Amino acid sequence: MHILVIGAGIGGLAAGAMLARKGAMVTVFEAQEYPGGCAATFSRSGYRFDAGATVGCGFHSGGPMDILGKELDIVWPAKPEPVAWQYRDGDICLDLSAGRDEILDRFPKSRLFWEEQSALAGLLWKLAKGGLAWPAKGPGDLLKLLRKGFIGLPASASLLKFASKTAYEWLVSHHMHHDPDFVRFIDAQLLVSVQTTSHHANAINAAIALDLPASGTFRIEGGMGAVASRLAGVIEHNDGIVLYRQQVIRIDSVRRQVVGVETSEGGAFAADYVIADLPPDSLARLEGADAASNPEKQPERLWSAFTLYLGMDPLLFRDLPSRHIQVVGSSGELGEGNSIFVSVSPSDESDRAPEGLCAVTVSTHADPARWFDAHKKGASVYRELKDAYTEKMLDVLCEQFPGARNAIRSVCAGTPVTWERYTGRVNGCVGGYPQTSLFGVRGPSTRFDNLFLAGDSVFPGQSLPGVVTGARRTVELLLQRNEKGQA
Ligand SMILES: Cc1cc2nc3c(=O)[nH]c(=O)nc-3n(C[C@H](O)[C@H](O)[C@H](O)COP(=O)(O)OP(=O)(O)OC[C@H]3O[C@@H](n4cnc5c(N)ncnc54)[C@H](O)[C@@H]3O)c2cc1C
């Protein structure tokens, strides 16, 4: 069975590695010269910056990354971090850790909310173990869910009452909506983990997203890109190939069958199956369709990111309990530079920055429309917007770290336009779909019998553990289809 994978993001690599391990011939095409996509680490002027993802999640015992590592004989270069990240909003400063002590000290009335969240998340991690047959593709999947959920874990019936609630309704049920600081805190957590805030986020998605600091976060030695490199290594070790600087420009098909792909280098490759580690609208472009004419219903708001890659004097961050700081600015809605996530390279990784300095990734959610509009209007309008965003983010950083501007040695920015060019995602929409409902979510199947999606547009969505759980479903459906074809 010959499988072509378009894109060496974590979803494509995880699916490719699982299949290569099962004996499939796997060829991965990656447009960039290194793997990882949103979870890559890239070199620039003596620094090694994490492009997007910086916090290692899902590596805890029994977590999706832990299970995948054991299955593929990968020893992840992952070390537990005692404090997942620090949250700062005005005079509120909370270290988010497994015990939630500081959250409970600052918001004592939230105790029952966290007890419920913790119980829900525990169930969800158990349900997700080994993959989730969701969205169900037929009675067989429903039976599997029934067996795993309601028979194997009887307490999971309690999930039903949350399935149609928003996170905000859940806060209301605990009377926590009266505390604006708590709601802003929860909103800031949800925006980075489920791409939307409490009024829109589904309560079940929120329960697992809010569990990340409690279940444990990990530092990936050498930068987040080491995860993708290990997965690519498994594919190569199992006689597969990962081809870099090979952009797939076209998918060739006959009726409901994909027959192969064509690359920018003029190559044409035949396939039994293709896995596209892409959102559906980027895939539509490869099928020759205009993304705008993609018949799939798009959610209302898809975020892109604006990122700063800063070379800095690490003294600014000395004595902090965590290398990650989430800063919420004193004004404005979350995102758009008003809230930022800052990650500093570890002081003991000398290859991450020139001597005496550190590599810092700062990100915020950004609406892509205004960026593409500015880009169309010309270089100076685009540059002005870039400068304005950069200053806005540095202002927010300076609210908590007044010396930040003086500590900066170099600045480089990634806009939604950069993210589109870099990841191949239409409008640079990184982060996956906002997790507003468990129903109507996207599975890996496409209109072609032998083409499947992987990555964070597939349920359960964004993050390393999210895309790895989704990739398991991709592999499961592909193997089912193959068995059916052979029967
Ligand atoms: C700013 C930011 C911060 C984040 N922080 C975290 C975090 O701290 N922790 C966490 O767990 N998650 C985080 N995430 C989310 C996580 O990074 C993503 O959900 C995940 O990495 C997405 O993986 P993917 O498989 O969907 O592929 P992508 O990362 O989108 O990769 C797709 C790959 O396909 C390649 N490609 C695209 N088109 C083609 C083509 N035509 N031919 C060949 N190659 C192609 C691209 O070059 C790219 O390498 C963050 C994301 C962002 C943007």
C-alpha cells in the first residue's frame, strides 16, 4: 500500500509514522526545508525560534503523545515543567500548575467549578485514549463509542448534560459569571486552546482545554521542532521518505479516486491513498477549485496569528517560575495584540541563541482580513500595520515587564500573510476551527474514497495531542477503507 502525505505538520507525520510502522510505503511531501509546520523550530541569525507552538502538551503518562511515543518507540526529549505558564492581567499574577493553588487563592469561589472540570477532563482523557471514533461514520462507530463510553466508563453519561452547553453557561451554573476577572481569565485560556471565548466555546471542549496546566506541560529539548523530527525519523526508519522543498501543487483524480499528486519540482507520484495535512479550503486549491467556491460550510470566524520572534537579553525574565507568560493587556478585546503569549528559550540550551541571549516567540490572535487587505494596498500600508501590531504587542509586554524594549536585540515579525505563505493555509488561518460544538465537527473523510485529511481542522482540533488524536482516526478510516477494498 503506497501512501502519499501532503505536509510534514504533526498531523501528517503522526499519521504517516503510524502507517509506516504498520508496513505501508509512506512518502511525505513538505514545502519547507524542515518539518513541523505550526510546531516547527526554525533558524534565523543565530537563533532557533519556535514558529508557533511552544508548550508541550499531552506528554503526560497516558496522554496522546505519551501513547504515540510508546507505540513508535520514540523517547520524546520532553521534560515536565513545574509551572505550565504564568498568567498576568494588571495586578493579577497566577502560576498555572497541577494543583491550581494560585487560581483557588485568587478565585476561592471557583473551587466547585474546578472540581467539576477536573472530573470531566479525567473522563475525556480516558475516552480519548487510543483514539475516538468521532464524528461517527456509521452504526459501527456508534457501537464502539457506546462500548468505550457508556459501558466501559459509566460516568461518561454525565458528559451528556455538558454537550450542548457553552462554557459561559457552565460558568453561570457556578455563579462565576459575576466575576469579570475570572471570566477574562477563562476567556484568555480558551482563546489560546479552543480558538474562541466562553460565550461560544463548547463546555466539553473547554473542560479538556482548561486541564492542560493540570495534566502537566513539558519542555521539548531543542525546541518544539524536535517532535516533528522524531516522527519524520520513524517514517524514514521504516523505509519511508520525507521529501523537503517539495510542494504539492495539484491532486490528480478520476471521479471519486485520487490517482496521484504533482509537485512544484515537476514530479508526478502515483498513490493508493493520499493524506492531506491541510485544512479543507487549502485542499480545495490543490484539487483545482477556488477556495471561495469550496462547498464546505466555513465557521464564522477563523483566526490567524501575528508572531514576533525576538532576540532578547534573558535577564528580563530571570527569576520567573515559568518560561511561558500569558499577558492580558489593560484594554481591548482579547487577541489582536491585546493579549499575548510569550515563550522564552531555556537558558541551558546554548544552540537556541547567540551567547548571553535568548530566543523569544510572542504570539497573538489576528483577524486575517485586514492583513490581506493591507497587503493588497501595497508595501508601505502593510509595513505600517506590521509596525503598529509590533508596537501594540510590545506595549502589552511592557505593562508587565517595563524594561522589555531595552532588552530587545533583534525583531522579526510573522503576519497572517507570512503564515499563509509558510503553512499553505488559506488566509494564514492557523489554530484550527473554533471549538463551539461537538456536533457538525469535521472528520478525516473527503469526497474522494482514497483521500483523507489530517491536522487541526479535523476533530478534535488544534494542539499536538489534538492533531495526534485526529491522526489516529485518519489511520483507522484509511485502514478500514483498504480492508473493504480488498474484501
Ligand atoms: C502561534 C501558535 C501557537 C501555538 N501554540 C501551541 C502550543 O503551545 N502547544 C500546542 O500543542 N499547540 C500549539 N499550537 C497549535 C499546533 O501548533 C497546531 O495545532 C499543529 O501543529 C497543527 O498541525 P497540523 O498537522 O495541522 O499541520 P501544520 O502545522 O499546518 O503543518 C502543515 C504542513 O504542511 C506543509 N504544506 C502545506 N501545503 C503543502 C503542499 N501543498 N505541499 C507540501 N507541503 C505542504 C506546510 O509547509 C506545513 O509544514 C499553536 C499554533 C500556533 C499557530
